[in-house]
Amino acid sequence: MQIHLIEKESLGSTNNTLSDLLRMVPDIEEGTVVRAIEQTAGKGQPGNHWESEPKMNITISLLLRPDFLSIVDHFFISIAVSLGITDYLMDKGINGVCIKWPNDIYVGNKKICGILIENTIIGHTIDSSIVGIGLNINQKKFLSDAPNPISLTNITNKTYDLPTELNLLCNSLLRRYAMLANGNLEGLREEYIARLYRFNQMADYKLPTTDTIFKAKIIDVAPEGRLIMESDNGKIMKFAFKEVVFVNS
């Protein structure tokens, strides 16, 4: 697979733009990337907005066609993408890179990258995946109410050439996607778990339905993506996305 870049000066959402393009041109090539120099309505997880200063960060959406995956294995797309982004950061010598379940990319306790994956299902397979990535590169100040953003330049005090960094990022993503296509699912999952934020560390979590705070540690992630935790009294619990909230220490 090769990258086919479509670059726009200003877009509302790269995910929406790529989705519209896919509807108009159903056979558009895998590896198509829509990049916005300025993204005015970046999408985070449902109900969230992604802040990105114009001309300062990488805001892209990548088209994948993982029709070799069954629907039950859809979480491995998130695993491969998360590992690709952490590879990119670790290759730059950044310390403390980790993945906050399910797919936020952290450096220490601060968020440097958000991922939004939107799948299209046909039959029992995934026909297409639109992978939205917002990676903070050169932005120095963040004005939204996001609690803990950070950028590469905040960490290193360097300024980066965005086209160069985009090329490096895409290469890292393609390497991990190749592992996925080659069927190395368990190897990917093991690496993902090893890079998890707070893995095997006792910490506070909250049940959003009741606001109950409890102590537990992350011990595994099931193949379908559920977070597996062990409470401080030894109880094993499994949570789907949005069923448990990380409490900041």
C-alpha cells in the first residue's frame, strides 16, 4: 500500500471529507490521506471537539480497507494505529509514550494525539476504515478546556517540518498495518498491552453511571477491545468503551 495525499487549506473535518469522497468514489484507493492545513471542526469521540491551531499540527484521515478482518476483530485496527503513532514518537526519542485505553496517545500524563476510527461494515467483514488522527506537533498553547494537552514542541523546544513529520508518521502506520494484514494479531495485542497507560498500576477509576470511585489496575485488554481490570479486593472486571472513566491523580 502507498500513501495518496489530498491536501486542503481548510476543512471542517478530515473524517467527514474522506467519508464524503468515499461515497462519491467508492473504489478510491486504500492509503488515501486527506490532510487539512486548518481543521475548523475536528472530530473527537462522540460529543468531543479536537482543538488544533492552523498550520501547527498534523490533522489527517487515512483510508484503510481491512477486508481481511472479521467484524469481531475490529479493535485490532485501533491497536495497529495506536502502535504506529507510538512508534513514531518513540523513534524521535520521546520518553514516557503510552496508550490510554482505548486509543489516546499520551506522553506521561498528557495527551499528544487523538484517534477516531469509523468503520463501514459489509456482511461479516470491514469494508473500509476511516482513521482520523490529530497529532500535536508545533502548537505551543492550547485554549480549549481540554485538561491535559501537550505537543512535540512543548516537549523538545524544537520546531518541526510538518510534511516531513507526516511522511515519517505514515511510514510508521503502514509498518503496523502490514503486521495486521499478515495476521500477527496476538503479537500486536501483546505490544499494545505493554504500552498501556497505567498498566498493572493501582489507580482510581469511576463508574459514570453511578459516579462510584474505585481502585483497580489494568491487567489485560480482551481481543474485542474490552478493558480487563483487577480491583484492590481481587475482583476481575471487564469494561467496554465509556463504561469506566480514568480519574486523574
